[in-house]
Amino acid sequence: MPAVSKGDGMRGLAVFISDIRNCKSKEAEIKRINKELANIRSKFKGDKALDGYSKKKYVCKLLFIFLLGHDIDFGHMEAVNLLSSNKYTEKQIGYLFISVLVNSNSELIRLINNAIKNDLSSRNPTFMCLALHCIANVGSREMAEAFASEIPRILVAGDTMDSVKQSAALCLLRLYKTSPDLVLMGEWTSRVVHLLNDQHMGVVTAAISLITCLSQKNPDEFKTCVSLAVSRLSRIVSSASTDLQDYTYYFVPAPWLSCKLLRLLQCYPPPEDGAVKGRLVECLETILNKAQEPPKSKKVQHSNAKNAILFEAISLIIHYDSEPNLLVRACNQLGQFLQHRETNLRYLALESMCTLASSEFSHEAVKTHIETVINALKTERDVSVRQRAADLLYAMCDRSNAKQIVAEMLSYLETADYSIREEMVLKVAILAEKYAVDYSWYVDTILNLIRIAGDYVSEEVWYRVIQIVINRDDVQGYAAKTVFEALQAPACHENMVKVGGYILGEFGNLIAGDPRSSPLVQFNLLHSKFHLCSVPTRALLLSAYIKFINLFPETKATIQEVLRCDSQIRNSDVELQQRAVEYLKLSSIASTDVLATVLEEMPPFPERESSILAKLKKKKGPGAVSVPDLEDGKREGGELNGGGERGPDSAAMSASNASTPSPSADLLGMRSAAPMSAAPTSAGSLLVDVFSEAGPAAPSAAVNDDGFLRDLEPPTETSGLSSELQTPVDSPFNASSRRFVCKNNGVLFENQLLQIGIKSEYRQNLGRMYLFYGNKTSVQFASFTTTVSCPGELQSHILSILRATKPVEPVVEGGAQIQQVLNIECLTDFSEAPLLNIKFRYGGALQNLSLKLPVTINKFFQPTEMTSHDFFQRWKQLSQPQQEAQKIFKANHSMDTEVLKAKLLGLGTALLDDVDPNPENYVCAGVIQTKGQQVGCLLRLEPNGQAQMYRLTLRCSKDSVSLRLCELLAQQF
Amino acid sequence: MMRFLLLFSRQGKLRLQKWFTPMSEREKKKIIRDMTTMVLARQPRSCNFLHWKDLKVIYKRYASLYFCLAIENQENELIALEVIHRYVELLDKYFGNVCELDIIFNFEKAYFILDEFLIGGEIQETSKQMVNRSIEASDMLQETMEEYMSKPAF
């Protein structure tokens, strides 16, 4: 098995994938897959409940099989089950499966929606994002119905995490696109617009897509976004290349967001507010200026990002079409790109100039580049670029350059790629008609078109030439002469025969005076093509023949003979047979007058939209065609009505091979992979930022920590201590100090003589403890002394200074109470408690008491609130074995929830809700403040009510603290 | 918006498919076929953009893999090209010197990374750090949760 699996590699999956890869044939692959499917099916059906991991693995395998292109008809239920797993990867795979193989099975949708609902309300940002991604990926109507009202709330809620906001914005956009009726922005509108002001660039980037789409649909309601977008853009454009940190892409500040902002502005007319407009024009100028600056990096990513913004800015300038200065600058900039060495830029410059050509301000400026564009058409290696050049020539064409452009396009057509020929033909035909000053040029051009690219001349094109010839008597003679000459060629295209048949049938008389084109010569020429032609063309020729009989009575006998011949009058094609029979009969029965009426010259066609234009429009979508209507168009670009009046198959043809790849292209397009820089991540930072609240002192402390800990002896109970004591600390005393782990005030000690109360308060690593000694007897205590000692190592760990508020009273009267204050400073963590030694005489007997003071490490806790996400991140960072301490113990006290919560709060930590997937469990976090360092601590307490047991787990950034806290707390519950 | 993203090898083997709009399996298969034949037939040093039906197709080759992204007609080609590059960078950062095999064997991760980067055909987060943080956090969270939850019962 290759060792390429990452993260939680699912070994079974990797084995399966490599099996598939090793299959020698498609059959072997199918066999292996079927075996696997059978295996998975039996596992799913088996009696044994599958654990989450196996379920995940099998669902993932099914997904893999599906993505290979095989059908999957089971496993959906198991995937849905994974959605409610608490394990992130299981959930994730479940969602992935659902997103890829969504099924309209209503029962499942209900279950899926339920799982999504749970995750959306989990307040766990990672789970929420997964659920939102799923909605966006599926985007079905049912999901829109279920969540369209919930998501805007998540999007604008103040406490939503940024990452969730980002997902929510785009999820909402997706639902809006599928079911706009269900997404009602109303009350949210202004808050959504104001996301443009969000501090987090990622939120703005995601939100702007939503805002752009909503603005397109409801421009008035979202109008306020214009000024916000302008000021955001202005801030980005004027920022230094490093200001935006990770949102700077190869020295270009926020290119994606900039493009999106410029696109949003294209939904609106230029800002009316003068100040806003001024600011925007300034931005656009800055962008144009930056294009002239030397690049900050040689990487193509840098120039791409920079130019992406430039092109988008140019689009906006063209959209406004109101700033002549900017338009001309844009045009000059694009002119530079026309000769750039980057093919991509040449391509885009050609494309962008096409739209620029339609502006009256820049049309002339675009025209100055005609030679460069013609050159591109001739010399570009890449067919896509040549096509853009052809488009631009078409767009920049006007009366002044039409002849040149049409000639260039015609000559390009001879070698043009098959994929673009049809479109080229249409364009040439349109330009020729539109800018024809004399129609002989037009006729020549169309006949040339047919000669050069006959196969690509659609019906619309030759219909159109006939319409025009019929409507203009000044060109009819010329047309007849030219087409007659064209038909002389030994091999001529069938379309030429059609045009020739039609025109000679109508206007052959105009050239009949010349003996070289006498009626009979004309007829013989046409008829010589007859047998090579298809049925429709033959039918057309038969009509031409009957027209000849009318035009030239001298041809009647010859033509009747042709019609009478078996191949016509008994043709197996009904249409041809019928024409032959009818025309023959007509020519024999009808008088000359009748014949002349029936076969009169065609009346002029009504002036109408060119059917070619309609066809090109259909091919390219609107916009592409209206371009040449810029000036002196006979028709309004916007009102084109499809005039494909006679071509039943025109639609089929127009859908044809625009995208067929050039067969000559070779497959070895080598382009080396761009070098990818792997930015080194600073290692060993785990400890440093365990707690971000730790402040500037933390890093150095944490670094020291490591070495320090290694030197440290494993913490042991200082067993020698008790022997030094005159009175051994007996268990009741110990028990009493235990009571103070979770509280600060109370009675520390009490016997018949003496009661000691304490009150304590802690801040940071400092504490102050008030000790109250009460004499319960009526007799005075004499020689009353108290000392606090820190045995052994403790001295260096804790500083405790005992001082009396009043000068030390050696005498405590009967029934009286004296008070002492103890100041405590925690220098570093500790496990032993300081000892309080009390000596006094009572009725002559020396009393000697030794007590442990209830100063425990947890007193220096600062609570830390954190999200589940952060909790687990820190939990993970504290995963060295020594950092964890765990104890399983029997419950000694009530397991009541409120009691437990009070204890945990008393501990000094923050009690975190919604962190542990199991709601029975308790999770806490806090930082222990010592003089030199801060120790982050995480705590998890799992009660097991049935067994009356607890499991306590501690993870701290310092091993000794974990151990100590674990010991301390195990006695508390 | 983006309509779909395909990753395929020089041999035309599909390695990743992401559809940002609903589409039938038949349509998908046709598009995959069209894209692979179209893109694989391109000459070296051609431009990275193609027109296809009413969409723009932006493609780029990285080592043995072609990344092929279809965007709507009014969208910006150059920035789409950098969308591809950023995705490659994200994969590279996650896998460390990513290669085709990584994507074959960890296809689900490639999808997860994509989901953090793009949603519904729009950009969710462009910052490499942010995307990676959430991916790594997910990975971490998953491992931690597994370990956290999988202590033997007591």
C-alpha cells in the first residue's frame, strides 16, 4: 500500500483505491468494484452494528466508486446516519456523500434536513459550516423551504463566528438563486449591505457575491452599497502591498475582493453623489496608473492578479461609458496588451476591446489598432486568440474600413479552423451587406464566401443574397453575370448552384444578349450541375427551368424534353416528380400570357431584419451582434426578430460544431508546474500560544518551561515533612483543608478550645488570607504564637508572609478573637500546602497545633471562556503524555448537577457549555497565574451515575500542575 | 459565478469533479467528455481560456493534472485562473508538495479543502492561512475528538 494517505488514513480505503488502480482492464475494475459493493452491502445488512469508523470507511468507498462513474443505489441511509455522529470526520464524510449523491427521496431529505438543523443550532462553528456547505452544495427546493428563513439570521447575528458568516452568506446566495421566492431579505437588507464594512476581509469577500446578486435583482433596495463599495475599494486600492497581510496575493492587495467590488459597481449607473464619484474615478485612475508601474514580482500570479483588477476596472469604465478620458486611457492600455508576450493578455485585450469598440468615445481609438489585429488574425498560433481577433475586426468595422476588414476575413477564411468557419461566414456576410456602398461588391463578397467556404454557408446567407438582389434592380445584371461566371468553374459548391439557379431563373435575360451567355448556354451550364446535386437543389433547378421557358421561349423544347425524361417525370422523389409533371403540363397548356403571369419576376421582399444577424445572435447570445449596429445601422440592434423564415434546420445547424477541437492539435501541451512555495510554519509554537490570553510574558515562560520541567524531580510527597512536626497532621485536619479547594471562606479548624476561621481572596498570582483565632473557653490563652512555614522545596515556590494587623498579641482572652493577615504570592506551581503552627498555653498545658493552610494551586486560577473549537484546539496542543493526568474514582458526594457545577465554579475555572459532545460531561478551562509563568489548564469530568463513578482528566501546559490538580480534585467529588 | 471545476490527468482520467449548479448525471458525463477532449487537444503555450457554449472555460496544467474551471460569461478570466492557482497552493500546503497520487488517495480531503475555499461557485475565503487554519483545525478537531471520545469506558 502506498504511503500517501494523509490525516486519519482509512487503510481499507487506500487498499481498495490501489486495487482499482492496479486493474489491468475495465472488466477487472468492474469485477473488483462488484466484489467491494457486495462486501459493503453485507456489512450494512449484517446483524452486527457497525461502529462509526467502519461506517465512514464504507460510505467513503461508495463515494469513490460513484465518482469513478459507477451507479450507487444504497448507502444513503448510512451516510445520513453519519451526519448525526459527533466525530467530525464521520460527519464530514456523511455530508460529502450527501452533497455528491443527493437523492430526491423525500424520506431522506427530511432526515438530512433534521441533521442539518441540529448542526445549525449546535453553536459549534465547524459543524455549522459543514451544514451550511451541504445546503449550498445541494441547494434543493426542500432545503430552501427548511432553511431560507434561518440563514439570514445566522448571517447577521452579532455573535456568529466569521467563518460561519462567510458560509452563511454564500449558502444564502445559493438558495436565492434556486428559490428566490423563499429568500426574503426585507428586514435584513441594510445589515447585509453593511457587511461590506466588516473588519474581516474574508467576510466581505463572501458577502459581496451575495450582495452583487441581490443588487442585480433589486437595485433600488441595495443602492446604498454603491458608496460603501467605493470606499472599500478606495481603501484597498490605496493600501500598500503588505497592508492586508494574507489577503495580499503576490503583492497585489485583495485582488478577488477588488474584482468583486468593481463588478458590484457595474450593477449601477455612475454614482450621483459627486464626492463618491470623484473617489471612484480616482480609484480607476490609480488602477490604470498601476498598470504602468514596473511589476513588483516576476511571477505570473502577480501580473495576473494585477491585470484581473485592471480588466475589471476597464469593464466598469466601459459600463459607465461616460468618461471619455478614462475610455481612451483604457483603450491605449489594451493596445499595449495587444502586443504583449503573454498570450492570455493578448486574448483578453482583443476581447475587451470588442466592447470598447461599441462606445462612441473610444470607437475611433480602437480603430487605430486595425493593423495589429489583422496581424493577430494572420499570425496567432492559438485558434482561440485568432477567433477573438476576428470578433474584434467585426466589432471595429464601419464604413471606412469595411472593405479592408472583409477582405482580410475572407482571406483568413481560406485557412481558418473548421470550428470557427461558420461564424466567420456569417460575420462576413453581415458586414458585406451592412457596409455595401455598391452592391456589386456585396455580391462578389457573398459569391466568394460560397466559393471559399461553401460548406459553411448556411441557408440564411444565400437566402439573404437573393433577397437583396431581387430588391435592388441596380445589381441584378451584375449578379447574373457574376454567378454565371462562377458556375463556369469545373467544381463549384452546391450553394453556388442554388444561387445561380435562382438568379439566372429570375434575371438570366439580363445577360442573354451576350452570345457567350445565351439562354441555351445558361441552361446547359445549370443542367450540367443538376445530377450532382441533392434533391432540394434539383427541385430549385426545376423551378429555374420553368422560369427559363417563360424568359426564353426558344429554350422551351429543350427544357420540355428534359422534364419529360423518365428520370424526372418518374423520379422516385415525390417532390421532384410532382414538379416535373406540373411544370411540363404548365408549359404545354398555358398560353404565353398565362405563363408570363404565373412565372412573373419575384416581387421585392419586404424590408426586414437580416436573417443572418438573427442567426449570429442565436449563436453568440445577444450583445455580440449588436456591436456593428453602432453607426448607420438600418435597424435597431435591440429589436431584432428572428427572421430565419425559411430554414427549418437552421436551429440545428447553429448549434453545431463551434467547439469541435482542432484535429491537428497535438496532445503534448507541456507546461511545467508553477513552483509552489511551501511557506515554512514555525514549529514548536504549540506551547507558546496555548492560551492567547497569556499575554506577552507567556512565550518566554513557556519556552523556559521545557528545560525547567526536565530538571525537575518527579513531584513526590515530601514524606519527611510530617516527622518534623511535633504533632503529626492528622486526618481530620487534612480533611478540613480539602474542603477549601472549592471555597475560600469557612471554619478551618475547631476543637473544644479553639476555632480558626479563614477568609481569603485571590487575584492573579497574589492572595490574601485572613485568619481568625477564636478562644472558645473563658480562660485566656497565654504565649499565643503562630508561625507559617513552607516546608522543603515549597519555600521557593510560594512566598507567604504572615503579618498581624495588630502587633502580635501573646494573649487571647477568653471568648475573644484575634485576627491575622497572611499575604501570599505564588512564585511557581506547588503541590504541598504551607503549614500553620500554633502554640499557646491553656491552663498550664502547652498546646501545639500544626495545620495545613488551604492554599492550593487552583486558587490562582483565572477562568477562561472559550468556544468548543478553541477548546479542542488547545486540548490537542496539550497532547504530550505527561501533560495529561487522569483518575477514575468512586463518587464520595452527591452527583447532583447543581452541586457539581457549584464545585467546579468554586474551583476558579470557567465552566464551558456546549463543548463536550456528551451533555452529561463537564468541561472547564482556566489559567493558573504564577509569578513567572501562566499555566493553561483544561479539565473534563465524566460522571457515570449508574456506577457512581467519575473519570477526571486534566490537561495542563505544565505536567506537575496536571498531576497536582488531578489529586486535589479527585477528593472533591 | 463558477459553474464547475474538473481535475483530470493527461490521459483524461477524471480526478475531481465539482458542480456548482444541479446537473443530471448524463449532462455531467457529456461535459466531462467535452472538456477533456477540448482541453487535452490544446497546443502548448496556447492561452488558458476557451469559449464553450455560453461559458468561459479556464484551464491550466500543473504537472500531470489539468485544472479546468468553467465560469459564466461576464466573469473575469484572469482572476479565475488565480482561483485555480490558489486551490493548487492550498492542496500543496495541506499535502506538502502535492501530486496527483495525493488527490487520488485522499480525494475526500481535496473536496473538503475545496469546500473551505469555494461555496456555491463563489469564493468564500481567499486567505491561505484562513483556509488552512480551518482545514487543519478540522483535521485536528477530528483526531482530538476521536481520541477524546474513545477512552475506554470506566
